[in-house]
Amino acid sequence: MKQEPNRGLPPSIPNGWFAVAWSKDLLPGEVKRLRYFDQELAIFRTRSGEPKLLDAYCAHLGAHLAEGGRVVGESIQCPFHGWRYDGSGACVEIPYCDKVPAKARVRGWEVIERNRMIFAWHHAKGKPPSWEVPLMPEFEDPEWTDPRSFDLEVAVHMQDMAENNCDPVHFQFVHGSQETPPSEIEFAEDGRFFRIVSRSEQDTPMGKFEMVLERETWGLGLSTVRMCGIPNAGLLMFSSTSPIDSGNTHSRWAFTVTKNMADAAGEEFIRGMSQGVQQDIRIWQNKIYRSHPVFCEADEYLTKFRRWTRQFYSDLD
């Protein structure tokens, strides 16, 4: 079949930190089956409360550790023959053998629990983490509401979702904005982070203010949206967008607002963000990926974003 001109394959799975579970969904002693990074995984929380993530299939005869496996202390026990693996992936006990073979291990993933989520580090070449998951102090601040969660799975490569932050024009045509507000973009020195800031005058339930919309991104998976401008008030969305495989994505959003905004604008902020993405889904799921798109002069942020993303793909090193 003839390939359409300028149509490229979706990018590979990028490197970085990606959420694989909500903290609240994994209790001590629980085991769950996951699929991320185009791989079968087993996540469990040890009796002491530590989250651990392993490749799913036992080194012995390939049983799936999350299909009947159980937590024993700080390890997970295979349901087939009882082999036990610690959080590093090493087999620490075979109940019917005194000696554990040196090759008896599965891959253990680097994980960190932060911002009410459990994150895994993915790198196609197995390199260790080169940056940290940012901490959201608002989630533990008594002046802010308890975070609300929202989940979304979309049949699209995660880069297509991430590009939205760098595409201000689409807000006018997809989301019905009256105009495209002026924005500024800033890249951090280490190259892993960028910020886009937009300003506009808006009528709010608390009066007319010059509102600032600040979008921050770390790698391809982590981002925040902050809205400020009303004195002593704020709204925050923190999200992690994670690759299930090259064509499917799982996005987790956590919302919080200052308590003095909860009744006045908090619900509208949360509803607007969660409903707005539904307008994007139809486009995402029916578009193709252009590896060499035709850009116009208004696509400055998109061209910068495309260049910036290359650092997160091992096959583009």
C-alpha cells in the first residue's frame, strides 16, 4: 500500500518519569497488574508501605506475578512455585531449594511516590534518572483543598497530547476561546523543563483581574497548570501523562484550589479543564502523526517544542 506523503510513524516511547498508579489505589499488601511502556508489569506495596514495580513474568517458568501473586513481607511471591522477589527484582527465596540461581531475577523499576501518585522511571537504554519529579507543596498545604483526581485513556501517542500546551491557536478553534492571548515561553538551563505564561484580563466571581495562566512541563510526562491573579487565591492542576504503548496513553490529573476559591471558582475550574479535554479527544484519535509537518509563522512554540522533545528519545540520540 502506498504511504501517504509526509506521514511518519508515531515516535517511540520517550524516556522520563511517568505515573503508573494513584497512591490511594495501592494499599499495603496489594498487588496489581499494569501495562505501561509496552510491557506487562506487576506493582505491589510492601508490608512496610513501600511501592515496588517489577517486570511481570517470573524468571522460572514465566508466570505473571500479578495474577495470583501475593505480598510476603517486603517481597512478592510468584503464584506458580512460590519464588519470592524483592523490590530490586532479585529472587530472595525459593521455598523448596536452599540455593537461589544467580540468574533468578526480573527487572526492578526505579519508582518514587510523590504528589499522591507513584512514578516509574523509563529509559530505553536503561540509564538511571537524570532529574527528579517536582514536588507540589499545595497538595499538603492546609489552605488548599484535598486534591481531586481525574483519569483519561486516549488512543494516541502521548506527544500529541503534550503538544497542546504549545499550541495556543487551537484554543480558539477547538475550545471556543474568543482570542489567542499573548504568551511567553522560557526553557530552563538543564533543558528538561519549560514554562509558558499567558496573561489576560478576566471577569471572575471576585471581580475583574489580570489573570496569569502558567503552564510548566518537566520532560514529556509531567506538567502543571496554575491560574493566579486574584490576591491570596490560586488554582492548580498537576498531571502525569504516561505511555501504555506507542499508540495509547493514560493521563492522570490532580486538581486543588485555595479553600477561599473552592465555592467561588474551584468547581468551574475543575469542570472546565476536565470537560475541555473531551473536545481534544476526537481530534487526537482521528489524526495521523506528521513527523515533518508543514508549519506556519504562528507555530513558533510548536517548532520549539518539537526540537525540545528529541532529547527524550533514545533512538534520536
